[in-house]
Amino acid sequence: MSPTSETAHGGRRLVIVESPAKAKTIKGYLGPGYVVEASVGHIRDLPNGAAEVPEKYTGEVRRLGVDVEHDFQPIYVVNADKKAQVRKLKELLAESDELYLATDEDREGEAIAWHLQEVLKPKVPVHRMVFHEITKDAIRAAVANPRELNTRMVDAQETRRILDRLYGYEVSPVLWKKVMRGLSAGRVQSVATRLVVERERERIAFRSAEYWDLTGTFSTGRAGDASDPSSLVARLNAVDGRRVAQGRDFGPDGRLKSDQVLHLDEANARALAIALENASFSVRSVESKPYRRSPYAPFRTTTLQQEASRKLGFGAKSTMQVAQKLYENGFITYMRTDSTTLSDTAVSAARAQVTQLYGASYLPDKPRTYAGKVKNAQEAHEAIRPSGDRFRTPAETGLTGDQFKLYELIWKRTVASQMKDAVGNSVTVKIGGRSSDGRDAEFSASGKTITFHGFMKAYVEGADDPNAELDDRERRLPQVAEGDALSAEELSVDGHATKPPARYTEASLVKELEEREIGRPSTYASIIGTILDRGYVFKKGTALVPSFLSFAVVNLLETHFGRLVDYDFTAKMEDDLDRIAQGEAQAVPWLRRFYFGEGDDHSAGVASGAGNGDGDHLGGLKELVTDLGAIDAREISSFPVGDGIMLRVGRYGPYVERGEKEEEGHQRADVPEDLAPDELTVEYAEELLAKPSGDFELGADPETGHQIVAKDGRYGPYVTELLPDGTPKTGKNAVKPRTASLFKSMSLDTVTLADALKLMSLPRVVGTDAEGVEITAQNGRYGPYLKKGTDSRSLENEDQLFNITLEEALAIYAQPKQRGRAAAKPPLKELGTDPVSERPVVVKDGRFGPYVTDGETNATLRTDDSVETITPERGYELLAEKRAKAPAKKTAKKAVKKAPAKKAPAKKATTAKKAAAKTTTAKTAAKKTTAKKTAAKSSAASSASAKSDE
């Protein structure tokens, strides 16, 4: 019975979905008699601090929001920003005859439906309405076929939520006490951070090796064409039967893994090339094999994130945001899924389009099916595909921008998944010759031809390695046979250097987490977002670079909470949570073992280094976090650089130090926060230490007796007073030292005590206007200015700060305020058309320096960029980074700034030095400001550290 015919018998039905956009779409499909309203996400959750916990709860319950002594009973509160929406839902429910809970069909959606039922307390029939696409037929079918609430899914989600709360609220405070205020730990975010840190450690320990080989261009001596070239390029494979060493033969220490291969240096390679100049070459063997490539499975959450990163430059978070909009507006099926299965309807739609767009020759006889590869897949959704029983082509959707690009990607992948295999041939040709000194040299060339492209006509998967060949790349070799004579047209000597392991990108980190079975696909985007927001990781191009702060955090967790960041243990926890969801294990006993360490279940105990034998007792989380005396804060935040230099992570950021404070000759210098850890060499550290510390003693203030010093800070040189020991720095009676930036005409080595006192006298009260509003003269980051209430006016020069009169100030305020620039400045450089926005890109001069823009997106040039040298490709890359970056969250610790774009390895040290020279003087002051804000927000950070925080 259709919804419309049902309502003809009277009655009013309230349908609750999660988002307003979804509510609007569904309302159009249901028609009269149905009221569709959104919960706007979660309406209830664990409290965000003790202030939200009801008064009847005391002790640990108020801190954790979970009663660990009474079966880990969670304390749920309606979110403050959702109380008005809850009232609205209750009012609508009071006027309704039935309630349909239509939240997403996954664990989290099931939990939201349960919370809605618990809060609204409906007295009318309640139905659980589920669907995986928002089309008219799917929505009407969902109304006609409701089910009961799945309490096992709810229990599983609740257990995860409690586990993550206990983890975050118990471990995060340890980081506050031992590393820095406002940090957070999480069940999956900490492991993800460890992966990124370990990769950087490998890069730091890596030692490059140099190896050489030869490349030959060999000619058949006959005329050629596209199908049968006249020559081929082959690489030296072996000398006297001994294989020539390639990059894969060297270990990370720069040494050969085996002595069975021949390591050619430059001299030997050149000597061999000379000896082969007059050699006769012939084909020794031709090996041909059939080539066949099957289509890729339809998208699931993680593969969509990976491909969107490779092909569109989207971050995981951006991909999910765009996919959410496509889903809510009825263009694709549900985007959080572990499944690669297509419904019969979807298979029919895809096969119809294959025939229509590519022809019957591209359609296999039988529909293709794809087996799931994800262990304990959470839900039995379909794969991500275009919605409906007839797929709209991208051109038919009317979509634009990012939504069009992502829909097109999904559409192509889905259609291609139902097409025939690509087939062809792969060929390996080996060529031999003997040198003038009697050595036998063998060259090898590989080729591939595709005789039928099959699914590749529609879609070819991208690769994480930018140098990797894609599946549809052909390499045609001449048609040769064994014994054919070839002539060497050219022999070139090639030098190579092994490269350190590549840093993770968002795509490769998602892939790594999934392969290790850590976390769940639906959470990867938020996990990567969390480690970026916390400042544990920053982006350098598309690479994820760990900050020095993350080294300290991971060091502490590995040393004192080893099991909590152990990869196998974390994956085992995921299995246990799945067992609870499937009814094979009980939540409360598992949580008790994890938290209190009771019993001998190795899957739940967390004590570091314990549990190697059957029956061993494993300590619980609570036991670990109560004994913090063994954690040496200085030790876990210190890392040797070399030559007696240590890198330390301090309260105000990273710095290098030689010797102890009390020792003579002690040196210390700040390290740029956006410096990649593998770029901190001994030479660079020496250069930082050689720079003036910036602390110049100027003398004592005659009025206060306080010492006045000049320093080098994040925003440039400044002067400040040193307050006596014991002066309160926090709380109600806190005293802030007077501080002032140097004028542009001043420098650290020439500023005097008189200059400093004059600067610290600012802001100066110039007088008041006719209405009694005070006018002050102040020196700001962007120059001198007047301030009257909220109205600021720039001054022409710094001297006016001390000599401008009230009459002159009033005259300035009597003039209309200048809004913007008198005339737009012409662009500094034109770069071309952006491949993403398809708009012209130019370089302009802005308030904060030069930037690139396409008229919609602006991106400031990095430290190593310049107007003169920036290329169009670099401009497009900066814009892509800016688009992918979501608005920063206000967290207790600000995310580290993006680093400059990656340069060639050979220039690494030089790049780092230049970056430091330009940025070190702009660090210290803001670090202190950030730290003070961090301390002030520590209570809020406590809540943020564990909310939905894996």
C-alpha cells in the first residue's frame, strides 16, 4: 500500500531523519499526511564536562560521564544546542498518530534512533524505517516495510562510545601533565599518529645509496610505425650472469641486502658503456604472455576516499562532505558502507548503460558479483553507486563543481564494474652483447599492448605512487624474434639514489588502517581530521608530516601505554567490539577487564608488556593512569640530534638545546614548527644555535626596578619586562609583563633602554572626543594606528604615536573612513586556467603578502615560493590544498601551519635553512599566546578529547 493511499484513511505520521536537507528531499516523496523533521544529528550524548552531569551523580561519574562501578552505566544528557529541537520534536509527536525513526542504517544511525525513542517517550506506535538511497521508490518501500529497532547494534555503538570515553578521559590528562595542556589521546587516533611518526622515524634513519646502470636504445634497422616501432629502450639487467643492483636491493641503511647482485658505481658503469660501444647485439629471448585485467569493485567508503584523493585531490573529510550532499539530494546511495555488493536493480541499470554507451561487445554474458574483503563488515549496505533503477549520466544530473566530479567518479566506477575484462599481451625481450673486454651484458625491455580495453573504456583506477604506470598504459615493442640482430643507437649511463619511504597521504593512511583492520571505514575521515586539528600532523602538499609534538606524544604512549598503541592489540579490540555487536560477547565483562584488568582475557587487558603466556594477569587502564611517577616528562620529550644537541618539545613548542641551563656555554634556539622532523639535521641545528638568541639585556626600569630585555619573537623583535620571581602569572591576580614590538626602523642590536621604555608606554591616550570617547595611539602588527571605540584609523608613520595631538586625531576622524583600496592593483602574475575550477589563476599582492587566486579560492604563497619562480602547477596545487582544508576547529592546541612545498631531495637542507631564516623570528611570542589560551581552555579540551574520538 502506498503512503498516499494509507493517509487517505486518516492519521498523521511523524518521520524523523538526521539532516534538514534529507528531510526536505524525503518530504517531497511522501506527500500529505507525513511530517518530516530532522534531529540535526545526535540529540543526546555523554556529558561534555562535570557541569552537564546531573547533581545526583558524584565522584568519578561526574568526571567520566560513565558509572564504572555500576556496570559502566552511561550518563546521557540532551545536548544544550539540541534542547530547542527536542521540544519541537515532542510538540510534533504530540500531534501525530505514528512515529517513523528514519535515521541512517548503520550503528550510529541505529543509536540515534534509540536515543530519540528514549528522549521523546512516544505513546504512539514506533517504526524503524530504513533505506540506503533517497529515491521516491526507496522511501515509499521503506515506509511500507518498517522493522524493529536493532538493540544489538545499539549496544555495540554504546560500547564503542563508552570505550572511547574511558580511553580519552583517562589517557588525555596524562598527556596534559607530561607533555602539554589540551592534548588528546584516542583508541584509533593515537595509533594513526603512531603510524605517521614511525614512517618519519624510518625517513630519519634512512641512508641513501647510490647505484648506476646503463640504458640502451636498440634499433631493428627497419622502418617502423605506431603498431610496430623500429626501436626499443632496454635497461641493463645483468653482467656475466650476475644481476645488476637496483633500488630494491638496498636496505634502509644504504647497504646491499645480498652480495649476489652486482653494485655498479659511476666509474664501472662508464667503463662498461665505453667497452660496449662497438659490440654486436642480438635478441636472446622473447617471452609473450596473455594480459588480462578485471574491473575494479564498486566503491565502498575507503576506496572512494582513496580514489577521490588520487584523482580529485580531495581530503577524506572533504570527500565525505561532498558525498553526504549527493546522498541527501538523492544522487547516490548511502556513502558509509563496507560493502561492494550491488543490488539486482543496480546491476541491471549498470548493464543497460554499458550497452547503451559502449555497445553489446563490452557487456559480459553474466552480471559480475564482488565478494566483500572487509573483515566483520559492519552493515550489509550496497556499495556506493548512483541511486535509482536508471542511472543518471553526469551530464543529466545538473550538478556542478565538486559534486559533479565526485558523482562522475562514482558513476564511472559503477558502470565499469559491470563491463568485460581488458585483454592484451605482455612481452619481455632480452638483448645480449659482449664488451671489448670480454664481459657479457644483458639488457631487458618490457612491453604491454591492449587488444580490447573492456572496462578501461569507462574507468581506470589511480595510484598512490605518482610514478606508477596506470593499468591502461601501453608500451609497444618492435616485433622481433630470438636471434634478430640489433644495433645500439645510444648507450647512456644512469645514476640513481635510493629514496626514503614515502610519507603517508590521506589515501595511503586510510589504506594502511584498513589493511591492519584498525578502526572502521566510517570513522577514517574524522580520525584524520582529528590528528590534523590537534597539531599532531600537518600537510606538506598531499603528504602527512608528523609534528615534533607528535613525537613526544607517541614516545610517551609507546613507553608507558604500549598496548594501547599496539597495532595488533587495537585490531583485536575491533574484533571484540564486533563480537559484542554479533551477540557473541557481553559488553560489561569486556569493559570491566579493559578498565579494571580483571580476569585473564588478553583481548581486554592493557598493561604494557604483559600477557605473553596463558593465564597472565593484564593490568587495566585505570591501573596504568594512576601511577604516573615513573614518567619523566623531560625524557619523553627529548630526542638526540647529534653532536651533543637535543631536540626538546617544550610548553611553547620545539627547540634545540646544547648543554644544561646551569652550565656555561648553554645554547638554545626555537625550531620552526612547520619543519619536517627528517629535515632537522645536525648542520641545521648548529645554524639555529649560532643565531643570536634574541635576549638582549637593556637595563632596569628606573620606576619599577624590573629588568628590560629585547627578544626575537614569532611576529618580529620586541621588548618586555622580566617580572620578579613569585609574581602570579595565572588566576585572578595574574600580572602580565609590559611588552611592545620594535618599530621597523629599530633592530635588536641597537635598541636602547630609553627606546624600550618609550615603546612600552604605548598605547598612549591622545584625549577624548566631544562625546567623551577616549582616543588612543597604538602600535599594531600592521603598523601604527588610532583607536576610538571600535573605530581604527591608520597613521602615516610611527613617530605620530608619540606626538600626534588631539586636534590632529579629531581631524583624522572627521574624514570618511577609507574602505578598501582606492583602485584594485593589477595582478603580479598570470598563471593560466585552474584544472579544477576552470577559472583563470593569478598572483596578487595582499595584506599578508602575495597569494594565488582563481576568484573563488585564495591561497597564500609559502615560504619557499616567490612571485618570480612560481609555476602554474604550483599555483594550482596551493589552491587545491586550500579547497581540501576544512575550516579549522577551535581546539586547545592550534594545528601546525602547513609546511612549504616539497623540494628535490638534494636541496633538502638548503630549503630547511631558508625556511628557518624567514620563520624563526616569527615564532616565540605567538607560542606563548597559544599556550596561555590552551591553559585557559583545558576544561573544554577535556570534553573534546573523547567525544566521538577514536
